[in-house]
Amino acid sequence: MLALIIRRLMTAIPTLLLIILASFFLMRLAPGGPFDGERPLDPETQAALQQTYGLDKPLWEQAWLYVSRLAQGDFGPSLVYRDFTVSELVAQGLPISLTLGGLAILLALVIGVTAGLCAAVQAGKMVDKSIMMLATVATALPTFVTGPALALFFGLWMGILPVSGTGNGLSWLVMPVVALALPVAGAIAKLTRAGLATVLQQDHIRTARARGLPETKILFKHGLRPALVPVASYLGPAAAGLLTGAVVVETVFGLPGLGRYFVQGALNRDYPLVLGVVTLYAGLIILFNLFADLIYGWLDPRMREG
């Protein structure tokens, strides 16, 4: 397992550096700038601002300075929120985004594995077909559709959940977490059902049944673990989808997470803010992929030797 971690880290660092550099140059090649507004600044003021933030230097020098500061944990100052550094803005928004993503992945796992388990046990029957149809619908619906639909029904029509903001208590988490979890839960249900239905047809399961073992023991002890291997391999991309989906959900529900800062930073060409959020997202996605590989290696020992 340690060798697996070392191999993944050796590829993670160059991958993260490549993402940072690609994002840096793509942001700078985009039209517009952080000091462009409805009322353009006079040339002297704009030149002074560019000099203050180092935007007058060659691109390669700006990239080197940014990576050097980033290696020291400094994301730089925000060009729009001038009273805050990017690190301070990230510290404000990251807990909310991580809370949404963590609860969503847990909810998706509980719903998806349970639904896939029920469908596999009733393979070919009406229960199986109904669950798989619902899973397909859940997977196909994007968060920018389910989010407003949940807000309209439970927030505006029924008035039982807050539509925007954090508010009091934990009720503000319900609709954003459900909106994020539904597509992932649908995919996990389909993967669990397919994996478990295949495992239950294998010879060692037939042998266990012939020996008279209880069906529950066969299902949970001998069938579920190998059936979850495809789910484990999906967890990394699922975490990435939840992070990117959180941008939309946080905007829809007016939550002060990283998604709001990312959208505002992109609209205002706040280079350090956008690059800081992208770097953080990339690092978290790489970390989640590492965790998924570790779970995969635990479920399938052959993965540790590959």
C-alpha cells in the first residue's frame, strides 16, 4: 500500500504543477483585465496598478513568481476584494464547500449502494427495473435543474426549507446536499447493481449457497466487497464532479462558498483568486483520487501490485 501511495504522489506533483501553469496562461490569454470596467481608468492609473501587482512583467516571470509564492503557501492578494488576500477568502469559503461536498458524497454512497443492493437482489423484477429507471433519471438531471426545482418546491411552495443563505441551524444544508448527491447516487446505484449482479453469478457464490450459508451472509460477506470495486474507482471522478457542481449549487442557493468567489473572480478577471481556487480544487481532486485508489487497493489486493 505504501508503494501505491508513493507512485501516486510522484505523478500528482507534476500534474498539479501542469494544471497551475495551464490555468495561469489561459487566464492571461483571455480578453479583458481586472482593471477594465464601465468607466475605463486613465493610462497612468492603470499602469500604476499593473506595476503594483506585477502585471507589467513578462508572462514567464509572472508565472515563476506566482509558483514561487505558491510553494510558500501564499496565494497572493485579490485584485477585486482588495481588503482581503486570496488565502483569507479561501479560508472563508472552503469550510462550506467541503461540508457540502462531504455530506453529498456520504448521502450518495448510502442511497446509491442501498438502491443498487436492492436492485441486484431483485434482478430482472419490477423492483430492479424501477430502481434503475430512477437511477438513470437522477444521473441525467444536472444540478442546475435539480437545485432550482428543489428550491421552488420545498422553499417557495411549501416553505419548509430556506431558499438561500446559511440561516440558523442545519436546514440550509438539505437542498444543496440533495441536489449535489442525486446524480452521484444514481451512478453509484447503477455501478453497485451491475457489480453485485455479476458477483452473485460466480462459482464461489454458488458454492456458498450449496453449503447452506444464509443469503444475508453470502450477500454482505462474499458478494458486496468485490461488487464495490467499480464504485471505488468512480469515487475520484465523483468527488471532482461534486467540487465543480458545488460552484453551480452555491450560486443557486446563495451560499458563501468557494463557488461564489470562483464565479465572481472569473467575471472580474481576478487572476490570483481564480488561480487560487483552481489550484485548491486541483489539489483536492488529486487527493480524493488518491483516497479512491487506496479504497480500491483495499477492496482488490491486485491493485497494490499493479
